[in-house]
Amino acid sequence: MNSTIYNFTNNWFEITGRGPWDSLIPQINPTRILEIGSYEGASTCYLIEKLATSKEIELHCIDTWEGGEEHKSADVNMSDVETRFHHNTKIAMNKAKKNVQLVPHKEFSDVALSKLITKGKEGYFDFIYIDGSHQAPDVLFDALLSFKLLKKNGVIAFDDYLWQEQLPQEKLPYGTDPIRCPKIAIDAFTNIYCRKLRIISIPLHQLYVQKISD
Ligand SMILES: C[S@@+](CC[C@H](N)C(=O)[O-])C[C@H]1O[C@@H](n2cnc3c(N)ncnc32)[C@H](O)[C@@H]1O
């Protein structure tokens, strides 16, 4: 791998993250950041490039680098993915003007988040990005533990709110399973914590629904 050129094999972050983050991240201007789900480091590198120009940042990245449920059928070599994460973040850190304290946590998010709590990091982070497992029970757990780790006025961003795994028709009549999607967990979290949260209106202020049957 060329040591000065990023190596990304997908454009997930370009599709969902970059647009809203271009306006959101400068407003939050976080210093202590926690990312759940880093993959090849596309979102990680964005944060380093955007923030470590003017100040030092601390960036914790939680990932098993084993892939989520949705990667299992896609035949992805996760060891190569992990190598690309280190390659890409090294390039971003070399380009950064200020020091980046990058702390990878190679384990399941429930374990890593619990450890951060027991190490006294409650109320520590300015910005937490949840983009790990897309299974509703995992997303709910990530949200609850992240809330503990977030400081007052800090922001949690959930990726893939409307992501749906397409399952074969023979498995499910409608092709999707709400428990294998983040939305039901994010809705439960934001409803139950409604007195402790303000929803920030970034592009989701309209919702379109299409009737598909009577
Ligand atoms: C969608 S990718 C992250 C994409 C990344 N944020 C980006 O911008 O390119 C999801 C990642 O979450 C990790 N993951 C899935 N379930 C996890 C879990 N329970 N704990 C920790 N990491 C998990 C996978 O290994 C995968 O690398």
C-alpha cells in the first residue's frame, strides 16, 4: 500500500456522513471523541482532518474488526479491513497539524463501553458516533452506555437510522426484519430519554412514506 494515499474500498461515509457532518462537526467542535464502528477509518480520518488542524484531539475507536451480521454474507476479509484502518488513520495523523491521541479498542462495543465507564469516563466525551452493529438490541445497548459516557451538551450521532437489511423473500414476506435494523432501537432510546435529549434537526426534518399495500 502506498504510504501517502488513503485506501478505502467503499463510499459509505460519503453517502451518509460527510454532508451533515460538514455543517454539524464545526458547530460541535469536539475534542474528546468516541466512535463505535470504524471499519477502514473513513469517518475516523474525516474527524482527524477536520479537527486536528487547530487543536489536539483524543479519539477512541471501538471495533471488533470482525464485521457485523451484514458483512458475514458479503465475504469480506476483515483482517485486511483492519490493516486499512491503521494505514488510513496513520496518513490522516501524519497530515494533521496537531497531535491526535488515537485509542483503538479491539473488542465488542458492550465490553469496551462498559470498561470506559468503569475507568471513570462517565460524562467524558463531546461527540459519540454510533455506527457499529446494526442489530437493534446492540444499537440500543450502544446508545444507553454512550449516554452515560457523553458529557452534558455533548452530541451522539447515529448512522443508518433508516438502513434496512434486504433479506430473501422466502425468509420474510416483506424482505426486512425490524430487529435487524437500527431504527427501532434509536426510536426507543430517543423516546425513553426524551426529557434528557434534544433532537438536532439535521437533514431528517421531513419523512416520506410510500403505500405499498392496502
Ligand atoms: C458500517 S461499519 C463502520 C463504518 C465506518 N464508520 C466508516 O465510516 O466507514 C461497522 C463496523 O462495526 C463493527 N462492529 C459490528 N458489530 C460490532 C460490535 N458488536 N462491537 C464492535 N464493533 C462492531 C464491524 O466490525 C464494522 O467494522
